[in-house]
Amino acid sequence: MTIWIPELASGTLPKYKKLADAIDQAILNNILKSGYKLPPQRQLADALQVTTGTVTRGYNESERRGSVVARVGSGTYVKSNKPSQYVRHDIDEDCFDLHSAKAPMGMQLEMITSALKQIADEQQMLTSCLSYQPEAAMDHQREQLAQWLTGRKNSCGEQNVLFTYGGQHGISLALQSTCRAGDTVLCEGLSFPGINVACQQQQLRCVGLQMDDNGITVESLKAACVQSHPRVLYLTAQIQNPTSVQMPLSRKKQIVEICQHNGVIILDDDVQFLPQYDKVSSFYQLDPEITIYISSFSKSFSKSFSGGIRIGYLVASEKLISALKVSLRASCWTMPPLMIEIVCRWLASGKMDKLEAWLTTEMAERNAIMQEILAGFEVTFQPHGFNAWLALPEPWRAVGFVEYAEHKGVLIRSAESYAIGRFHAPQNIRICTSAPKNQKQLKQALELLKTCLSETSISGSLVM
């Protein structure tokens, strides 16, 4: 069998980086397709007349970039010829979308229409919103956000809040203000892919920790603190993405104590939707001095308004907020006052709370539908959350099942999409019950998914 042998570019770049570049180019040109197994390292080293160590470093660099994935005892495989899975792209109308964690549409259009009309009638406010404002936004906007958060048991003052362009921007700002190139960031072994990308962009080492039914384990955190001397711990503890488990208060208190002892900053990502009464005390409530709380209004407002309502926020101590402001100025100088004003009016009028109540009821009904249709399967979910975590029945493997389901017309995500580094990914899939346009479409999608689950995995070519 002929193996793929790249041509390494000329120049002074290290050979292992030339190899990683060649892999990226071959994927872009559709020469290396999704699932293709790269040649054994020693075999490719002989063909290229380089050391095995050079090929190993090249494969590791490609994995760091997200182009390939190494499977212990099996080899190194091309991940995908498609754009990164953590970014939402246009979805084929012939497919059911169960992979986009976005809010169903309800009263959002009425809310944005009403707020825009109000602001348009207030010329002084409109003029202010069309002018440059400080990076921390207007005083009354910060005060409104702090007042709303305090009413939700996240007590803070206007000096403790900072608006962002959504949750991902908040993650990037938090890392920029707390870390330097080469620092270690800890997170769940299965985690939101955005943390991995943000770490790669800032040349940070991202390490996934072992998990159980309550989130990361205390033992793995203690060991990582000794071995890696981390600067930051990133968690989605309220409703873990992708597994949908919720970390109990007792585990949170243990984690806070360990982070206090080791000088670790906690990034508490609370972007995933969950009604306030379902939540456990945040890390910011437990220790505001070592926590940066990250959240966003985008999940409540879908992503349908020309890119969505891209307003999120950070909550932290004054010392941490000061550093975060510097990072914000460096990345975008300031936030759009008009969009912030719209959100603040929803907070002041109680419309954001009404939207949360509607979403809570809608998701309870959608998850009840999911529970009924997928009865008999091992599914983890929160009654009002957007996602569910399903353990595949044998003999299915997650990556193969995702491809099979897409061929049948259902879009889902595999555990592999969330694995940090070489963390072992279980044979699970994430299902977004919030994504379909309505409950009728959700039922159709889940019935089709159930049919796929009941069918037998088709084996590939036999290997002697």
C-alpha cells in the first residue's frame, strides 16, 4: 500500500513544523481526508530521511493545532476536512440540528423591537450610545448589571463587572490578564473546545483533569497542582459542557481550598443556560478574590440576530477587573454602548427574567420529550438545560456514529470533539434539545436518532 509522503518546504523553519504545515495543506487540499490514518512515524521518518523524533514532534504539533488526533495503540488520524466543530456554520436544511447549543426562539423578537423603539425616541441616550464610551461602559449600565446579579445571589458592585463580546471573548480576556506564554491552564478532561483554542492562541499549556459524576476529581486537581504549577483552573461547573453534570457545593468548597493553597485563579464559566433556582453557589460567591465569573446573554438570545446578541460579562475583584480592563482595551478598545443599553433595559424592566421563565418551561417540555423517546438509553441531563449526554450502546463508537447519523440526517457531536489533548474520550454523544425550531421538529429529530441507535454499526475493511 502506498503511504502519503509530503514534500517539506524549504527555508529555516524546523523540520517538524514543516511537516505540520504539510499536513495542514494536505487537509486543506482534500488530499488527506477525515479519518485518514497517517503513516507510522518510523516509516515516514525513513521516507523523509529525518529522525523518528522529528516526525513525532510534527505529529504532536499537528495535534496541538487540532488537525489530527492520536489514539493510543492505534495511530494518528486526520480529524476533519471541515472547519472546526466548535464554530457554528450554516446547517443543511435536510438535516435535523441537534448539535448547536442555542436558545429556542420565543419572545426575543418582541423584546429587541421594543428596546430599539424606546432608545430611538430618546435622542440624548441615542447620541451617547453612538459615541465612544469607556471600556467599562456607562456608569448606569454597570450599576444595572451589578444590581441584577446581586438579586441573583451573585452579590457585587459596579466596580466588579465588565461587559464582553460574549463568553468566548470573556475566556480570552481572562487568560490574557492572568497568564503568560508557557503557563499551564487546567480544565475538565472533556471541556468546551473554546478553552483549548484560546490556550493555543496564547501559547498556554492546556491540561485536562480526570472527572467523575460530580465534575473534576479532587485527587486529579491536587496532583496537577504539584506536577504542573498551574496559573488558572477553567470549569463549567453549573452544567458541565458536554456531560451535563452539576458540581455539588461540597466539591466546589474543596476545589476553592486547593486553589487558595496553590495560588490558582478559577475561571467560572456559567454561559450554558440554567434557571437561577437550579444553580449551586458560584465559585465567585465562595471566594471572589480568586475567581473570574464568566457569563453571557447570547445563550438566552439564540444566535439569529446577525451573529447574535454578543454581550457577555465578567465579574471579579477590583484587582482582577483592573487587569481585565487592560486586556479589553488591547483587544477591542471598548464595547458597543447601544447593544449594552438594550440588554440593560431588559434587565431593568424584568423582561430578561420573563425570558428565563419562558425558556425554563420550554426546556422542561423539550427534555420530557427527549426522556420519553430515548427511554432505555443511558442519558445524563439537567431538567432545564439545553444539552443531554448519551452513552452509545455497543457496538457503536462515537466518531463513527456521528458520521452515520449525519448521513441519515441528524447532526450531533461526539465526545472526541471535547477531549483536551490526549484525554480519553468515552463513547458518548452530546445532544442539544434546544436547537430544533419547535417541539414537533425535536420529536422528529429524536425519533430518527433513536432509529440510528437501534441499527448495527457497519465495520470498515478487515485488517489481517
